[in-house]
Amino acid sequence: MPNKSPNKSPEKLPEQLREKSPNKPADKEDKGSIATRRLQRSTTLGLTATRVGLSHLGHLGRTKLAQRLNPKTTDDIASRESRAQIQRAHEEQIGKTLFKALNQLKGTALKASQILSMEAEILPEGIRKELAKACYQATPLNRALIDKVFRNEFGKGPGDVFARFDKNAFAAASLGQVHKATLPGDQGLAPTQARNQAPNQDVAVKVQYPGIAASIKSDIKALSGLLSLVSASTNFMPDRTVIDPVLDEITLQLQREVDYFLEAENLTRFASRLKLDKVRIPAVFADYSSERILTMENLSGCHLEEWLAGNPTQAEKNHYGQLLYDFFFHSFFDLQHLHADPHPGNFLFMPDGELGVLDFGCIREVDPDFIRKITSYYQLMIRHHGPEKGKGQPDYAGLQGFYEEFELIKPDLEESALRDILQPELDPIQHWMIAPYHEATFDFSNWKWPDMTTDSTRKIAPYMKGINRDLLYFDRAYRGLGLMLSRLGAVVKTGNPWALAPSERGNPDILNPEITTPEMGNPAVRALDNGKLSDVPA
């Protein structure tokens, strides 16, 4: 009989799933599946590489010809603006070429496109803008392939597994799609886990596309070659020493995301340990899940843009903004895990003021040592820059020390290069990073990410050594939080969660219960420190 308690402990649920999952060989290549037409995929990537190279050669030729025809106008303001526009158009054209190829390949290639669109340190804005389309463009699979996945996993079709199964996916992404279904009989949530227990539980069934897992390494290898060509034939990007660690991390991320056992473990971990009453994590139904199919509680709500279209009040925007902010810092400091796929489609604005969090395939466990390092780093940036220009306590040696500790820069960087070349390009980004922590509350309406230009990327590229992997995930999640809060236009009680060392957090001697606000579900307990409001994650 199916288990009526879907959420086992984080340690036991994946074991239960793995024990009952049929012993199948690793995801084999199926003829006709998305991920397995190797010759076709290699040809597509090869043609794309050629198009990118020819496009850039043509751009260089046209630029040199224009300079020869108009040698006297190369330094005036109008000419510089014109060149910037031409450069941006060229970046977008290359981005369109790359996206067209990755969209044709779909699967892991399309997911990689989505991830790369968030890497401001790697790709210029024009290319990232085009690759970001992967967040919104995904075509569902036909019904026959979905039926095939079920027969491979359960030995029978979805209509025989569920009392009702909607063959039309209500959500489609790069690695899989989601269908609505109803469990047979009274398989509702256990009373201690359910908000509205009912017979014939409605569920969301996540189905992985056939052959996806088999294509990861080959797709990333091909993508690496493509980006290397772009790096070698253009001045858009840093060299392989920076690109390769990012692609290695994307490979690991994709391997985690196609492991539905691991996602079930992540879901149950967050559901059992999260201490924010208004944040909802879907329950997992182990008896209806497998390595390639994940059945979860179906949460009802609106995604960000649909919710904003309903003209919510400012108070409602602030409420959900606070939940997003609290979820991020509670996960980071207390759970020591980050939800590292911060796409707006992974959050639901639910009735009764609840925030639903979806897609736990990309969860990063945070090392306590990294928490200590990043806390000290933010403290230093806040002191260095101050609340506004000219009111900080500059510490270039301290910044350089952190850059080296995070393996961002080469150890032989001269102080003059740091002060005169590298740091001026990083200042706008660091001002953006620390802006919310100068006051007790912060209006995120105009918290816009300061996109790096191609010129900026070109200036800092020679000094970059690589990208720290923990920092890579943190920055991606933090930037995703910023984009969500900015789009919401929320005013959030931020304080300064970086104000105290990790060893001091939760110390009852420094908490002031008179200003604690449990109704907000805020993980950062408000404390008075020398008359100033600061946040101390509990």
C-alpha cells in the first residue's frame, strides 16, 4: 500500500526511493531522444563555431574600414557612443547565434545557456541578454516520450500509476517538464504535514526528458570548445583559466539536477529544518517517485510576473520581499545550504501570504569556513566604501587579500594595478552588493545590477586567476535575490546580517527581545548594538 507520509527524514527518504527503484543501467542513449543524436549535435555546434568566428572577423573588418574612412572622428564623444552601440549590437548578434544552437540542442545545452546568462564576470551583457531567453523558452515533449519514461521507471504508463494524469505539461523547462496528477485513493498528506488534507491528493509530477543524463559531459565539452573559440577570436571574455572552472561547476550542477533522488533529499531537508512559517516547501511522495520521476505536493500560486499583473499593494510587495530575503539568509547562515537556482519561476506567490519554493535540484551545501570568509569580506567592503562615496575607510590591502584568498586574482598583482585598473571596475558592483546594509530598511526598487561593459571585462580579464566555486554559487544566488527584490519593488527590513562574526550569532546576551519581530518570520533577529540597528541571524 502506498505510504501516506510523504516526507521521510532527509536521510531516509532517498534510501527508500533508491531501494524501490528498479535496477536499471545508467541512462542509455535512446534513439530519437533529445540528448542522443551525437552527430547532429556535433554538427550544430561546429557550424555555430564557424558562424561566430566569421561574424567576428566581419565585425573587425568593418570597424577597421570605418576607422580608415573617418580617421579624424575616432576620439570624439559621438564616435565613442557609436562604437559602443555597434559593439553591443555585435555582442547581441553573437548571443543570438549561440542561443539558436543551444535551443536546437535543448536539454543540458539549453540549461547551460540559462546558467551562463547569469555569469556577469564571464560574458558581456549583449551575449547574456540573448542567452537569458533560455529561462523562458522551452518546448514540451510529445506524449509518447513521456509514456516511455513512465514505462522505463514503473513498468506501466502514467494512466496506470495515477488516478488522473494530465498529459499536457503545465510547466516545461530545459531538463524536464511538470504534469498535474491525482494520487489513487486517499493518499493525502499526513495530518502533521498537511495544511488541507483531502482524499485523492493533487500532485505535481516532474518528468525528466529521456537521455538527458547521458548528454551532460559531451554537451559541456562541446560548449567549452565553443566558448574557447569565442574567447580566442574575440575580446569579449577571459581565458580558459576562468571559463573552465565555471563549466566544471555547471557540469556538476547538471549532474545533481538530473538526480531526482538527490532532489528528494534536498526537499525533505529544507521542509524539516526550515523555520519560516510562511515559506512552503512541497512534500515528496516517495512511492510515486523514481530516479527520473519526482512526485510532489502541488502548490497553488502565481509566478512573479503574473502576480505583479494583479496590481498588488506596496504592503504585499514588502511582505513577499521580506520572505525572499529571510529565506536566503536563513538558508545560508542557519541551514548552511543555498538554493542556487534563483530563477523567478522557482517561486510561487501563494494565497494567505505564503511563498512557495520550487526546484531543489540545485542546492549548494555551504562550508562553515566559507561563511566566515564571506562575512569578513562583506564587513570589509562596508567599511572600505562607507555609506556613500568619500565616507569609507579605504583598505586596498585588505581587499587584495580577500581576492587572493578567494583565488580571484593572480598573486603577483601590483598595488598600482589594483588601485588604478581593477578596483575602479569593481567599485560599482561592490556598492550594489553592500547598499542594503547601511540602514535598518532598504528600498529595493532601484537596486539595479551594474552590468559590466565589454571594456570593463577586457580591463579586468588579465588580472583574473579563476573563480572560487563557493563564491560562484553564492554570487549567483545573491544576484538572483537582488533581481527578484528589485522587480518586486519591495521595501525590506534588512539591517546588517554581516555585522557579527558567525561565532557570535545567536548569542542570547546580545539580543534585545523588545524589537524582535517573529511575525515577519525573519531569521535575522533584530538587536541594538551601540544604539544602531543590526541583524543577528538566529
